[in-house]
Amino acid sequence: MSRHSKDSEAILVLEDGRYFEGESFGAPGNTFGEAVFSTGMTGYQETLTDPSYRRQVVVMTAPQIGNTGWNDEDDESNRIWVSGFVVRDLSRISSSWRATGTLPDELRKQGIVAVQGIDTRALTRHLRERGAMRVGLFTGDDATRPIDELVAEVLAQPVMSGADLAGEVTTEQPYVVPAQGERRLTVAAIDLGIKSMTPQQLAARGIEVHVLPGGASFDDVLAINPDGIFFSNGPGDPATADGAVALMRAALDRRLPVFGICFGNQILGRALGFGTYKLKYGHRGINIPVRDTATGRIEITSQNHGFAVDAPIGEPTETPYGRVEVSHVCVNDDVVEGLRCLDVPAFSVQYHPEAAAGPHDADHLFDRFTALMQGAKETSNA
């Protein structure tokens, strides 16, 4: 089967053969990745610049995208990381007073293939039923090629399971985000795909943040004499992150206060002896409810992950580092959303408490990390 289209038209082809025709509004060309959907109604700029979306084609479930344009303030990193972008309707105008450009212009500037006019509701339902899968976006003349040829190209792409991607998004050189006001504490932040709002949240609490490359050694960490160590979010399969796991265990052995988010939660899970697994279609959006197992409190959270920690929910589990309990679970599907160590100063969550586009229910976790470090510092000085 073949079709004919104008130069502006495009086609989205899934690995199982289903396809959707639309119109190109980004850079010309073709792109491949894992098709995932995000339920966030705002914050598309933060989504596009989140390094955790490396090698993924993001489908937005909100029907209209682009109405606030693009600005110079909301980037979560120095570039767009998604492999491709898919929306139902592209806003014809940008109405925000903060906008310095438009979404299509920025996508074209950074070479990102994007498609509009897709039935994103049908596509999202398909991904929920069949699971996240490989996808190709084809534009121009390639959009007219036979479907079986396009499917073959999609099937030739690597899958996300087993993908080691943190090294592709981490900083090449260490850098420092100074504390705001008086410096109270120092943190080593391991960049596995860190978002810029995270060090800002720490700095706002009087913490000097030394952001280190994902391949940093424990000697690199000790060289800055930190009061704690932070493990960031990031892309790929946590089962491949042996170096980060070894670094986490070194921190736990030293009883250095630890806080991990998203990928960092999975790294802590592995360091404690738990396994990880790939979710059917993951959690991506800024409206995902999580329950604190200790208080029963529900927080609405920002999430972006396709893997999860396989840990027992309920009574604490004995690990090589003492007792550990699941601190948070997803209300929607009971996926583990956080770990709390009871005998060493370490905890983690699967979501994003920095959430630049909101919600801000989990901001207090940065205060908790600050208190954990302050307590450990006072104890060591006693």
C-alpha cells in the first residue's frame, strides 16, 4: 500500500503496523524513538527539554499545544532532548507575554521532527492497550513510501530495554550552582539527566550544589567534602547503570545522606538489592496521584518514567543496608513511587519534586533532604 502526500504532510508509523497521517510542523526529515504519551496540559517546553526523554517520541494528550510559544526562561537543559513531538492541534498564535518565539520555530531551529493533526486520543488509547513501542515519524517524500517499508525501518531501531542513555545526556564538566544567601550545606549532585530546576531548588535552601558528571567516582564526590549526595532523574534502563549503583553503595557505606529522584530512585533500589522492570506504558505527566504510605496523604506529582523498582509494599524489608520500606505508591496502579531507608540516611522518590511547570505538592522533599543533611552534620560535629 502506498499513499501520496504534499511536502508538508507526515506520517507516524508504529512498530505493530498502525499508522496515523498528519502534517509536519517541525524540522523536515525522519526520526525514530519510543512512542510515549504525556498527560500534562501545561509545561510542554519543560517536557521537550527534559533529558529523561532522550530517544523518545512524545505524544501530548492535551488537544492544543503551542499557545504559550517558547521563551528563554523555562528550559530544563540547554537543548531539546525528545526524538520527536506529536500533537493534535498546533496553536496558530502564541499569546504569552513571556514568549520570545514560537514552538514550531524552536523545533525547526533544533532539528526536531514534529507532527500535528494526529488523533492523539486514539493513539494514546492504542499505546495504553498495547504498551509503549518503537515509532517512526516520516515527512516529505518519505511519507509517501509503502507502509511495510516504513514499518521495517521502525523495527530496525533499538528498544528501550537495555538502553544505557545517561552517559549521553550528562554534563561533560562539573559546575557549581551557588547557594542563595548564606551557604548552609554542600551537595554533590550526580547528573544522570538533571533538570535545571533541581539545583535551583537546593540553592534556594542555602545549599551549594556541585553538579558532577554521571561517571563521577566516589573520590570525586569526597573531593568537595559534601554534606549529602543527590542522584538525579535520567533516561534509559536502570539495569544498565552499574556505575551509578556502585557510587550509590559507596555513599550508603559511608552513611552519606542520600536523596534520589526518578532514575535516582531506581538506582537506590538497585543498590539496596531490589530489581527494576519496564512498565507497560509508564507514567508521564504532571497530574499523577501518589500516596504516602505513612500518612495516607495524597500528593499530585510530576512524573516521567518507563521503569520502576520491584520492592514489596507493606512491612519493611531487610537489605544489606538495614531495613527499607516503600514510602510512596501510585494511586492509579500501585507502582512503587518511593523508598525510605530506616537504618541509613537515604530516601528517594520516583517523581519530580522540582516540577517547574507544577504541581508543587512535593516541594517539601527538598526540605526533608536539607534536614537529613543538617542532622547528620550536627551529629558528626557533636
